[in-house]
Amino acid sequence: MRKREPVGKILIERLMINESIIISALTKQKADKTRICSLILKSGALSEEVLARALSYQYGIPSVVLGKSQILLSNLAIVPYNIAKQNQILPVAISGDKVIVAMRDPENSQIISELEFISGKKVMPHIALEFMLSISIDEAYRLYKISRDGLLRGKDVPANAIKEEHLETAIAELSVEPEAETADRFEVVSVQDDIENITKGKDIADTFSERKKPLICIVDDEPEIRTLLKKIVISEGFDSIEFSRGDEAFRSIPKILPDLIILDAMLPGMHGFDVCKAVKSDTKLRSIPIIIVSAVYTGWRFMEDIKKTHGADDYIEKPFRIDMLINKVKALLRSATPPVGTVTGELSIDVKNLYNSAARLYKEGDIDGAMFQFKKGIEKDSFYYRLHYGLALCYQSKKDDYMAISELEKTVELKPDFLPALKSLAILYQQKGFRNKAVEAWERALNVAPDEETRSKIKEYLIKIL
């Protein structure tokens, strides 16, 4: 967790607020443990929007101005009241596979992880003033009990406002270089030129291409567990391949086409649930059985949720009984359908044609047509990074930035050194106010920059943000 600048200092130095307001609030805070921004808001000295902007600077993420927002009550279905109240969180907007959550503590990774598990959506944390959040939670859930189809209307929303979901956000102003906004536009390229990138790691695939035993893929970040699982599967007459990170396994699975995957839930690089969902969403891979292993998520309810939400075939808790694991592995192997395709890693003719067709449509300005073709390509091969990159650029053209971010994240998961996607991701995060994520993306871009000129430009962007 990074060291945060005091919000009082931000108000005085960046937002030019009178120092006496801050001193008065700090004096009151000695007797009242309420956070300083809430104290200032209750005193009437500053508006919620100004204070929210200060919090946005402090945390490096967007903030929600609840007083100016209209929130669909149907959003509340994903978070029970007691959880929302205890953790001071409020789901304020849902778009596709993402949910924007107003939070008192947006760096609480545990609650974010739990929300993502429960909802099956990517949580986009936004900071909110504690005082406004507390009263908004109470009022929203009170209205939710009356009708799930209504709106929570902020106190500063005009009475004649259109009755539709509207979220007011305050973000720290971030300048983006004009040349960066138009950089790396999409071009039609030959998919054949990418084969060497797609088949990176093909030597792993070659090891098992002529295999005579079932291959079990083991993914766990604990060396002792990986060693134990490897001994177990080998003793039962199977081959094994091991990974310690979720992203490494994710990139390798379509190349090696294992017969079964034993997958830990909590993994670095990429969460086990996300790996599972990605595999089960791919037409070539979805028949591969997956057993989720976890010491964190326990109980039969979690087991049913994991199967339903993420597509896992079975689940076992740590610590596990060896005989139970062996029985589950054998049962799934007996009933499994062999995965579609081969371990060559080459793209099918259909995917190549869909990609080039989509690229041409994009270049001609037919964004809807390009999106349709990119999506069809992803249905056939969700592991080809350029399809996700092309779809991301389509979303950008339609100003659907959060969906663009999602596809760019998938692109760099599949190809971590793809500089155009990293730069586009960094720029989008800057524009949406996610300063920390922008810095992370620029740093990753810096590490894969091909020449000194590119590195120098990236360093300039980093210095401006920091």
C-alpha cells in the first residue's frame, strides 16, 4: 500500500482551500473520530464535490459525488445490507461485467475480492465521503425494501432530472499528451506474422504433443502443494505440468491442452476464478475438467457458486484428503470429452479470416461490423490477443471506456509485452482518473519499450503523473 498524502494538505496546496477550515476540522477531530472530509462537509464549509476531488487526489482513483448521483436500486441485489453497512460500500453502477462500488476504504482488497466472487463481476472501487456513504446506504436499502425498481436520488439532483441512472464522479485532473491519445491506431496486419508470438512457449507443447498418459495441469503458488500434487498424479500414472502463477497458466493452457486442471483459487498474476472462467468460455477448451482447490473459500454454498458462476467441474477444500482428490480426478477424466484442437498453437483459417475482416471493417469506419467480427473470432479462439485488442479499440471508438479497459487487460494478460495495448491501457486509466493503475501500465510499457526514444517518452509521461 502506497503512502498517501494527507487530505488536509491536498485541500490547502492543490485546491487552494483556506487553511483555517482545515485547522478547525482537525481540532474537532480530536473529540470526534469522524474523518476530516466528513467533518468539513457537515460544517458546511466546503461542498461534497470539492472534498470528493481531494479524496480522488489522495487515493489516485475516481470518487463518487453521492449527492449528485442517481443510483438504480436494482444494483443493491449483489450486496446484502449488513455487508454494505459493515464495510461502508455501495454498488452505484453496473455495466456489463463491471460494477462501480463507492467505498470508504477502496484499498480493502479482501472485500473487493469477496465482492468479485459473489457478483461474478470486476469491481471498480471509487472513494466516497464516509458521511455521505453512511446515509446513502441506509436510505438506498430502505427504498430497496419498498421497491427494487426505483432510484436513489442524491439530495443535489435537480427535481426535473431525467429518471435514469446517473453517476457523478470527481477525479483529479490529469493531462494526456495529444499525440498519445491518437497513438497506436489499429492497422490491418497479417495474422501469419503473429504465429511466432502466439506459439511462444511451443516447446512446452512439444513436450506433451505425443503424450500417451493423461496430462494434469497443476496451478498453485505454494511450492509444497505443487510438489505434493505432482507426486500424487505421477503415482497414479499421469503426467503433470506445474505453474505458480495464474497468468502463466492462462497463457500456456491453450498450447498444452491438458486433460484436467487442478487450480488454486488465490493466485498471483490472475485469480484462479478468472482462469477458470476464461477456460470455460473458450469453445476449444471448455471440455477440460477443472477442480478448484482453496483454503479461503469453503462450504457447500461456495462450491455451488463456483460451479455456477465460474464453470468449475468440482471443488475441494484445503487441507484435502489425498484419496478424495484422486477419486475426483479419476471420475472427471472418465467422463471428460477430449479438448478440441491440437497443441500446435496455430490459428484456424476461420479465425484468421475473421480477424482480417474485422480489421478491414474497422479501418473503413464500420465499427459495429468490426465489433461483430472480433466477437465472433473471440468465440472461436479467446486466446488470440489481437482479437481482444481490436475489440478494445472498437469500444474506445464508441466511448465505452470501461469495456475497452477490460479488453485491453485481457490483451496484456495474453501477451504481456504488447506495447500498443499497454500504452492504450495507461492512457485510458489516466483519463478515467485511476492514477495508480496508469502508473503501473506505463511502468510495464517502459520495461518492453523497443528503443531509447520510446523509453524517454514513457518516462516523461510517468514523471508528469508522479
